[in-house]
Amino acid sequence: MVHPIIRGVIIVVDNKKVKATLPDGSVKEYPGGITLLEIASSIGPRLAREALAAKVDGRLVDLCSTLERDASIQFLTFDDEEGRQVYRHSTAHVMAQAVEKLFPGVKLAIGPAIADGFYYDFDPEEPFTTEDLGKIEKEIANIIKADLPFERRELTRLEALALFRDAGQDYKVELIEDLPEDVPLSCYNQGDFVDLCMGPHVPSTGRLKSVKLLNVAGAYWRGSEKNKMLQRIYGTSFPKKALLEEHLFRIEEAKRRDHRKVGAELDLFSIQEEGPGFPFFHPKGMILRNELEKYWREEHKKWGYQEIRTPIILNRALWEKSGHWDHYRENMYFTNIDENDFAVKPMNCPGCILVYKTKLHSYRELPIRLAELGLVHRHELSGVLHGLMRVRCFTQDDAHIFMLPSQSKEEIIGVIEMIDDFYKVFGFFYHVELSTRPEKAMGSDEMWETATSILREALEAKGMAYKVNEGDGAFYGPKIDFHLKDSLGRTWQCGTIQLDFQMPEKFDLSYVGEDGLKHRPVMIHRVIFGSLERFIGILTEHFAGAFPAWLAPVQVRVIPITERHAGYARQVEDALNEIGIRVEVDARNEKVSYKIREAQNQKVPYMLVTGDKEVEHGTVAVRHRTKGDLGSLSLAEFQDKLLEEIGTKLY
């Protein structure tokens, strides 16, 4: 039979039936040649409205695609990550259509979906301005209202080249010419607009709802400084206005919380021109850093770790043996000492291994847990440097565990529990990913499979849900990554647990077993903060600089009402200093309201106001930075409450 025309394409099929297996395991039978959108409609009108694309046997396709054989089908909505990518990629095409209509002669480059949005790179005859974004948004709204279908068309290489050459789209021609001969080519039309794209896309422009263009930036063609600078328009889109407004609020809140801005306001750290990517910590920033290190040391002692310190510069031969020379050289710094090549360490592992090798170990000693707050240096391109989040030198809170193979699972479970304890202290929720063998890796398939299985068993023993991240392991072993969620819902990869069979082999590590013979230990590499600098940046944005009392650089500010109350304020300061509280007195000749506002702007947890009443009764009027006036307390009562809050690390 002949199926009805579907968007201009005649599909000839026979009368055979095909079976669609849905994610819940149910199987439905349909006539061959049915579109995926028709299948969605048969399941329910809501799915038909909300479906954006589908996966057929794992392959991402448009909803106008037809089902010609038995297959498993998964429909994607905006709730799915891949569905959001399709939605926003489609929005990028609509934006390109709007730009092409408003700015004739513009050349189109690329326009992908990205995290929380999309962008498109253009080469306009005249530069875009911020005012142009509003005009483009209005034209996008017109295109959405027109509900134009996204129509896919497959092309031969010659057809594609001719199409885009005739249109004067030089960047598209270059992309086609650089593709291998055997790569299939396709384009998408919506109305009279056509773009080179593999897809998939939403069924029609009418599926798109709330769109906001955010800013214009410069971007080199194909990311190379040797190429022309193009103009990139960033935007985002959502199926509901409320979701867009919530997202825009989070963007503004993220700007307010930006650790670079807050760090400068609170005088925590700076980045100087003389050291791009090398942060300077100021006195208050060092208090915060030292408190984190103190907590780290206390916890590691409880969990049976011994702290070590290894050199920053080590001989090239060590890095060749570890594999870093072959796998990581482009990210390393080098120097020459006494006519020998040395490298500044990008990781702490080889130095820790040398500590283990200084003596022969018995199986009775294992596991040996060695921890190090080790300063490492990695070469990062200047364009990716970002405050404390992306730097060229940072402190890894590393630990390496040397153990019997039989102890691997138990030790990994212990590290998982330790990491969980750490993150609870800061109020972080997290999700876990298991990263497997990358393309560029050391060791046999068997070793990798064994190591991956042990990590998987440890996660399952803890009952933890996890996502498999194929091919994202370290070059020497698979890993478990911990992704923290901050107060704005953003995620940050911090903790990691890597199981390593390769380094013990490369460095010929051994222990004396129960049989008196030498055996090979297994290693765990792990961090909790990840980078101490980056973790401070994350904490700064998570708390918007309002750190919990145990971390706050200044925990109490004493505010005398007038000059005659300053003496008592100093007595309060001395008493708090004696019990280890970080305290300042603001004795300036300013109004109390002004001094309170200043303290709140500096995110000081507690303000103690002292006036005639407080001097007479030996009390303090307590104000909290968010709770406001807490009333009058004796100094002893306040001390006890604050020490309890600090001791329990309330956040």
C-alpha cells in the first residue's frame, strides 16, 4: 500500500505489522510505516503534545520518522536531558532563521544546544548590538506562531555543496568539505529557511514556547585564534514561561553570588596580572582555607590516614614511568636543573608512591592510607581561567590507599562513607557517576573490567543510585565521581574515587604476603574537596559569602553605641578572643544602624551591640545576620551558644 504523504515524502511500505517495545516493557503492534508521532498519539494525547523526539533502538530520531521494523522506542520530553537538547537545538535554528530574515547577507556558522540553553555563531555584515536582541526575539515569536514544520532532507555531498555555495554560506561549505566522504549529509527546512544539520528536531516551530536571548559575545570560527572572530548570540528556551522566569532569576542570583565578586567584597582572595591563574589568598581567605584544612586533618585522623608532604618538582623519569609524560604532558610545566629535565607535578600520585616504596611492607600493615594536601600545577589556556574555579595551581586533598586486592571493595565503601560525612557538613546533596575506560588508557581489558566491577559492587553494596559515564575514566583506572548540587541547583564535580591496578605494576610496588613472598598491592586514588581553591569558590557561591559560623573569617563584630561604650566592647572582645572566637570591634564614630548594615554586608554571623544597659548588667544585645534581633544575653550564655554552633558545624 501507499502511505499518505508525510511532509512531502512518499513512503512505500507493505501491509506488514511492526512491534514497538516501550520503556515499561509493554509491546504494541502497528502497521509498518507509521510515524513515531502517530505512535505517541495512540499512547495518549498528552504524550503527543509533550514528545519532542524519540529514540529507536537507542538512536535519536525525529517524530516524523517512520517505524519499518520491530524496535524499542523511547519518547523524549523536556524532562529528559536529550529532549531538552533537541528543544534548544531547534530553538537555535529558529533564531538563525530570524537573524537571516532581519539581517540579509549574514553568514551562518554553527548553533548547538549547550547546558541550560543554546547559541549560534554568525558572521554579519555589521556587528550585532544588544538592542538587536529584542528585534530578533520578536521575529522568533513570529516564526513560532507560524508553526512551521521541521522537514528533514538527505543530500549527496555534491547537492549539499551546491546548495550552500549558491546561498553564499561559506562556513557551511567548509564544514561539508572537511567531513569524510562517507558521512551522510542532511539539512532541515522550516519555511523558506534551510540549514545543514543531522538533527533531530522538534516536529514544528510551534512546539517552542518561551525564548530569551541573553547576550552577544565574540567567538573564533572553530575555536581557533587563527580564524575570523564571529559573533555568538546566546539564548535559552523553555516550554513554560514560569520555567523561563525561574531560570532567569537563577542567572541573576548566580551573578550576585559570583565568587569573584563576593571574594573581592569580603577581601578573601585576588587574581593579579602578574600571575594569571595563580590565586592570592588574603588574610580572611586564609582563615577560611585554614578552617577547611583543620577539619580535613581532624577527619582524616579519625578515618586512619597518615599525612605526608611530597616535593613540587620531580625528575622527568618519574613522570615517564607513571605515564603522565605520554598521557598528560601538554598540561605540565617543565624546568631544567643540573642539566636534567624536571617537571612541576600536575598530580600527587607518583610522589606518594615513592613514599610507599621507601621500605618493604608486610600484608599485616595494609591497608596503608596516606593523605596529602598537595599543591599541583597544570597548564590551562588563558581563555578558560575563571577565578578559583579554573586555575593553574591548586591544592588537591589527595589520599592514596595501598591495600590487598581482597580489601578493595571494603576500602572503597569506607571512602564513600567518608565523602558522605564531609558533604553533609556543608549541606550538599550529590549524585554519583561511574566512569569507565577511556579510549586513551593503560593496561589490559581484563584489569579494567575487574577494577570497574569492584567499584560497581561497592556502589551497589551501599545501595547508591549511579549513572554510568562511558569512557570518562582516568587513563590508569575507572572512577566514581561525586557531583555536588549547590543552593542554585547547579552541579559541581568534586570528589572522586579511582581504583588503580596500573601504577602498582609500573612502579613495581609490593608487599610481603602471608606466604613470605612478594605480592602486588592495589591502589585507590581519592579526593573529597577535589581542589581546595575550587571548593572555596563553590562554597562562596553556595552560601553567597554568608559562611556558617565555624568557617566565617569574622565570627562576631562588637558594636559600641557611643565612644563611652567602647571600653566594655573591648572587654567583650578580649573574652571572646580567649576562647578562640574570631572577633572585631567597630568603634568608628558612625550610627549603630550604619555599623550593623556594614557587618551584614560583610556577612558577619553575629553582631553584639553594647550600650548603657549592657555595660550595667554585663550583657550583650545579640543580632544575627539573617534572624535579626535575638535579644539580650549574658556574655557567658552567648559564648556557650556560639561554641556549640561552631562545634556542631551547623550551616
